[in-house]
Amino acid sequence: MRLLSSFLLVPFLFLSLSAQPSSINLKQLDAHIAKVMKEFEVPGLAVAIVKDGKVAIAKGYGVKKMGGSDPVDAATLFGIASNSKAFTATALGILVEEGKVEWDAPVINYLPALQLIDPYITRELTVRDLLVHRSGLGLGAGDLLWWPASTHSRQEITKRLRYVPLATSFRSAYAYDNVLYNVAGDVIEAVSGLSWEEFVQTRILDKLGMSATKPRCSAVVGPGNISSTHAIVDKRLQLVKPFIADNANPAAGITTNVTDIAKWLIVQLDSGRVAGGAPLFSPKTAKELWGIVTPISVSNVAPELAAIQHNFSGYGLGFLMRDFRGQKLVTHGGALPGYYSTVAMIPGLRLGIAVLTNQESSRAMNAIAMYILDRFLGAPALDYVSAYKRIQARADSTTAAKLQSTSAARNATSSPSLSLEQYAGTYQDSWYGDIILKLEDGKLAIAFAHTPELSGTLEHWQYDTFVARWHDRELRADAYLTFSLNPDGTIEQAKMKAFSPDTDFSFDFHHLLLKKVEPPTR
């Protein structure tokens, strides 16, 4: 599941606050969105804009399903994936205010059984650390425990973290993760007596009147006003299956619409105050949520977007912070199959934006959100559509060149060291579990024991490297499988690596270290 930090690309131009408009031209916005949808093949999306504590726009565009006529409206539900993380952070903030949790207390105070691979980190990891991506785990480490949909329960995912390897030392580097948000959900359950879903429903959604919102990935199936899910697969737009497993809800589980998310934006921008009711949280908690804990290094943006180069970036509690045209921007993105979303707030303007889409195009949602921000800031016009089209074309060309180079370097005349039958067997990774190789009709088949979608055929690539071609082509995640041999010709271990550089980082094949075991042990 990608981190789509909306505005991977942003600036530092000081603008006069007095010159900034308080509204946006709806006709021009509609025309811009129509252009974005056409250029990036987005069947449908919805936009919310809040300003000065009021809803300025909550509107749907396009259709729920490609080829259909049922329109997206302000009540249409979308999965918002990692934009759910802010709900988990806010839930913990509520419990901190109630004295049930401390931000800087060790997690083992609340979950004594928690273990990570390093005893020092196990002892020192705090509740705050769960939310800020600095634990030492690598990018997406452990995500194969839940992504694609797995049979591991949430409790089992937490249990298996004790075996997930580290990439850096504790608190030394930013590396986005999902699994520790699951642990944060466990903390909420341990101290409140409610599941994460029950707590978010009763303590946040119900209180804010977000009546259509559900704290579950699985809420995107069934009857109702729900958008379908789409993606580009093999260069063609098509329907794809939604992600409906609930074992990672604290990291990615919220299903909502722009009518409801507008209420969320207003409360966040108003430091937890709720119109006509008791505050959801205090200004002190708001400061915690929006304060940078983990710095993120700043790199140069694409030349087409040089005018909006940002100068600082960092992660707080469920939110990213950076500068945008001289203003502090509080933002986050979310990505699941067929659903991409972004949230962006400029506290200094009391301005909030949400864009929910039913196609996997980060460039489409950014082109809309940044256009809206620019209009409210009175910024010089920037053709985001053309800029992102050129960026996309360049990225596609780079990927194609990389794959072509890899293929050209392949020794296609080489042969495996062993017979195919000798590679067959059960292989075990300490944190994931079993991966099974079988000889079927003269070919090697591969199946991940806890992930039904990860089954396919192994094609010989070169030497002792094969490529796993998954039967489910929607995954877009073929992977190398390379065997290492002992001096006596037996298999010592096997490792995996994504085949394409475009593979979603949550397919963290490269963290697996597979040992052949007979018979299967788990």
C-alpha cells in the first residue's frame, strides 16, 4: 500500500494574505477537474473544500463504474487507505487526554507481550514511535503479513513483528510503515476495552455526525452508494478488485465520502472543537498531531514543478507537514487497489481539501488539490495537467528502459543448477511463514500459504533465478526468486525481489529470507 503523500512536490513563495481570495470559481474548477479526469483516465472522483469552518464544496464528478451511468455524488463512498492513520492518531490523542495513555510511555506498558527483533527497541519503543515511521523497520517492512489480503489476524501480525528485520538503527531515519499502526490499534483496544473499529465509530465518527463513514475496508462491498475500483493494468484502464480485508484497519480501514470527510477537516482545522458539542480533542492534542517528529529529507522536484519546490518536510502523528507557497501544509495520501485519496490543509487559511478518486493516479488527485490551493492562495497559474503528463511520460519511459536493460543483461541460455523437482518443497520465512513450491505439469508453481492471491508459476530467468508470475495479473507485482546453494548442491536459502521498479512497496518481497523445511511447520 503506497504512501501517497499528497504533494510529494511543494514551495516557498511568500504571498500577501490580504490578496488571497476566500472562495473559488466553481465553473473553472469543474472545467479543470474534467480535464484532469480525461487526461489521467479517472472514471469518477469527489472533492470537499472547507473554509473558515464551513463547507464550501462537497461534490462528485464522473461515474462510479467505467462504462456506467451511475454518477458519483457527495454521498458516494470511497476507501481512503492511509488517510485512516490520522483517525488512529486522533484516537490515541483522546486516550492521552483521558489519562489512559502517555505519548512517550513504552508500548510494552500497555502491550507487555509485544516484541520486536531488537530487545532495546522493544523496551524503548513509545506510543509516539508507533505513529512516526522511525522505528528502524524498512520501507513497508512486514506488509506482506496483511497485503495482499492474508489469513493472518491482526493479533498474529503483531506477534510476528518480533521476526521482521530492521533496516536502520532506532529513531535514526524515516521509513514509512503500516504494521506499527496496527500495533497502535492494539494499544487502543488494550486501554479502552473497545476494538479499534468500535472506538473510532463511537468516539469519533458518531460524535462528528459522520454517519455514512465506516471504520472497515470491507465496507466498500455490498449494496449502497459505493464507488467501484479501477486501475491501469497492462496499459489499459479496467475494473480491479477492492481490498476488503479488515486486519489492517488501523492503518488503512476508513471508508467515507466527501460529505463526511468535510466534517473531519473542519474539526481538525478547528483544533478539535465541535460545533454545538463538546470538543473531540483539545488544542494541545492538535499541536501534537501537527508537530513534526521525524524529519524527511527534501529532494528537488521535477523541473516542471520547480516553481513549487518545498523547503522542509516531516511526519507528525498521522499527518505529513511541509511548506506550500509560504504556508504550512498538513497533508496525507492514501492508496489501495482502485482508490487513491489525498487530504490537504493550510491552517493559516483555515482551508481544507479532500480529493477521493476511483482510479490509481496520484498525479490526477495532486493536479486537482494543488490547483485548488493555488486558487485560494492567489498564486500564479501553473498548468498542473501538462506538467504531470510530462512527468508521467518520463517515469513510464524510465521504467521501460530499466526493464529493457535488465532483459538485455539476462543470460537466457543459462540453465538451473538443479532439476526442477529439487527446488520444490516448503520454504519458511521467520516472520511471514510458509511459501510452497510444487512441480505441476512440468513447471514450478509457487503459493504463499497465508496469502491466497500470491500464487503463480515460476519461469526460469537465468542461472538459479526464477520469476514468479502471479495468476492474478491485477497485482502488478511479479517477483524474482533466487536460490543459493550449499557446497554439496543442496539449497541453502532463497530470496525474493520485485521484478519491476514500479511494484508497490507493500509487496516487501525483499525482506523475506526463505529456508527450505520438510515438512511444513506452520
